[in-house]
Amino acid sequence: MEIFAYSFMIRALLAGLMVAIIAPLIGNFLVMKRFAMVADTLSHVALAGVAVGLLTATQPIFATILLTVLSAILIEKIASKQKMPAETALALFMPGGLAVALLLISLANGFNSNLFSYLFGSITTVSSQEIYLIIGLGLVSLLLIGKFYQQLLFTCFDEEGARLKGIKTERVNLLLMVLTAVTVSLTMRVVGALLVSALMVIPVVAAMRVGRSFKQSFVYSILFAVLAVFFGLLGAFYFNLPAGGAIVLVALLIFAVASVVGRK
Amino acid sequence: MKIIEIKHLNFAYQREKVLTDISLTVRSGDFLGLIGQNGSGKSTLLKLLLGLLKPKSGEVLLFGQRVESFKDWSQIGYVAQKSNFSSNGFPVTVYEVLRMTGVATEEIERVLALSSLQSKKDRLLTELSGGQQQRVFIARALLNRPKLLILDEPTVGVDGNSQIKFYELLRKLNQEEQLTIILVSHEIDIIAREVSKVACINQSLVYHGHPKELLEDNLIEKLYGQHHRLIAHTH
């Protein structure tokens, strides 16, 4: 295929496929916990990280990971101490992240094309350095999910029950939030900050329509995300479309098909 | 053997007193019904028993240890009033609900057999009736052979036939497996029929003893007000 003749497309596919595996994995836990909105919130915080990167002329992904992880820890602390409902905490961080981003961007002399690539994704411009980072952090995330799979599942399914069975649910929640923050930062490079939660949630809800067990649903969600990334990139390459939008639209198409098939 | 010992327990939310000077002992093999009207402090007492709240004064001992330092939670099985999963709709099978606790397959098979759920193990939780779902959560609570089972209003929203099977299972667990059970309920007639001891809470401990005597005294009025009386269920 012509698409594989270009090194930038191979890099895009590698980054996209890694993200397509991690994003729905984390998304499954978030949807089960009814906390999917945290991905959207952290993607707004991630924009502030991008702004820091642009302002300091450094690789934005480092500042993005740092800021989203810090925010994720804070959100979890606020929610677990029940100082305010989790939704209210998210409602503080979402505009807060955006406000910081806007201020920093204005200091960095306003909007430029680089910023738009983070807003809407620019997978085809992923550098080799970013590929290593995405694959490295992706593998670490996969290892952590594998190691703590049962605890994550039990805590998201029934936190009170898990705590009474001796699971340290605060630590498990914290791990999930940190993994979410890292995943948001990595996914942002593929589909853009505004569409991050799409890749974490749409394949999961599509899989829920056809899965006959959690395990099946888990596998389907990864398969759907991989299909969305692959065909989205293919569409973007051959029809000259923005990759992020194409990926999300393919994911939505899969959701529509799964909804029809799942009803039978 | 004392499973639970509550000594002069007091609890308040800010200035609002919820529980006053509760002292109560639960012994091995007891089937205790904990009853009281809404707002009487039943749920608060449960949370204090499970270490989820800190008392203002007094203490709770679980298996002889203060609840604050109690670590061996595998000794206690807990079934909440309503699982937080019930309205989510995530596809999860009965087997997966039990497997996520990290126990071995043989132990899962044991509790499935005990709860008569073998034929349902590959079914989705959402496809089961309310009574069957509660049996799944009892099965989960029974993993690793706990010595104490605590159930918080377990039959709310469960149909009559399922309730019969549900209480049959609890009787079997109490009599054949010598499991100590605490059953929280507002269904006073069922409690009176099923349990071996009753504790009535109305901020303080109004009555603790045999359910028969509860029916003879005017305690129902004390607990629920003058307009309440006992009507026997026919099932």
C-alpha cells in the first residue's frame, strides 16, 4: 500500500495504534466508574501544558504530562475527601485549564498553527522522539494495568465493596487518575485535545452494545479503537482529511453499527 | 465467642445527635435483625461497625480488636442495600463479579453452589432479577469463608418469591454453615419471623432480645409511632 511508503505515515500508525490500545483500556474503567468526563477535563488542562511548551519553546508533551498528572491527583484528592462532588471539581478544572492556556498563549504571541495541531490533532507530524515517548509510556501503562487489573476492576465496579475486601481503593483510584492523565496527554497528539475523550469513550460504549461479558467488552473496545485509528488514518491519507476528525467519525460509525447489531 | 462488641457508642453529625450510648454484643452464630424507622441511625451504626465513620465516643470491637486497627476484613462479608452497579449497564457476568475479588476458581465454584447460582454463572448480571442479583452479591460476600455476614436492607425492590428463596439461603447459612448474620431491615414482620435476636434502634437501643417479646410489648409503637401495627406476610 502506498501509505506505508511514507515514514511519517508509519510513525503516525505506530503512535495511533499504541494510543488505540491504551485509550479504551483506561476508558473502560472510567465509564464503569461513571467518571468519563474526567478525560474531557484533563484534555482542557492539557492545553495549558501545550501553552507552557509553546511559551518555553520546549516539547509540549512533557509540560502536558506534568500538568495533567498534577491536576488528576488534585481532582482525586478533592473527590475522595468528599470536599465537594466530583462533578463540581471537574467543573472547576475544565475552565481553569482553558483559562491558563489562553493566558499563556497570549503571552506566547497568540495562536499559531502549532497550537491548532494540538487542538485538533496532527498525528502525521509526530516526531521520532514522540513515538518513543508514546510507545514507552504506553508500555508502562499497559504493564501497570495488567498488574493491577483486578483491583482496578473491583474498585470501579463497587468501590465500597472493594474497600471492605481489603483493597486500598484510594491508591487504586490515584493510579487510575495518573494513568488517565498520561493517556490523555498521549492521545491528544493523535486526535487533538478537543477529541481526546472520543477515543477513550466511544469505542467503550460501542463495545458495551455487543459484549457479552466485561472481558469481551474490553477486547472489543480495543479492536474498535484500532479499527477507528487505522481506517481514520487511511481516509485522512487518501482523501486529504484531518486525521483526528476522520478517526473520531470512524469510531462513531462503529458505534452506530454496534448499536444496531447489539439490538438483535 | 464475641464477634462484635459495641460499648457506649455515641455519634453525631456536627451538633445533630444520631446515636446515643449504644451498647450491644453479637455472638458467634447469632442471626441478629437490626431494625428501626428511617433516620433512626441503622445505617450510621453499620458504617461505624465497618469503620467507615469515626464515633464521637465509645468503641467498636470486631473479633476482639478495635475497628480502627482491624485489618482482617476477609472475616466480614458485606452486602449493600443496592449495588452501585445496578443502573450502569456494563456487561459483566456473574462469574466476573466473583472473579474480580482475585480468589481462586474453586472458591468461586463453592459459593456459586452454596447460593444455587451455578446455572447462572455465565449470565449477565443485568439479565437477572433483583433477588438473583442480591444472591450474587451474597455469594461474593461469602468468598473466603467470612465469619460474619452483614446485609443492609437486602430485599428492597425484590419480589415476594425471590424474597422467600433469599431468606431460605440466609437460614441455611446461619444454621448449616454457622455463619453469624446481621440483617438490617425496616420490614419488622419478616425480621420477627427469620432472626434469632432483634436490636431495635431509635437513636438509642430501644430493645435487644428475642423477637417474640418484641411483638408482645408496645415496642412497635415506640419505634414506628402509634399508627403502625404488625401484619403477617402470607408467603
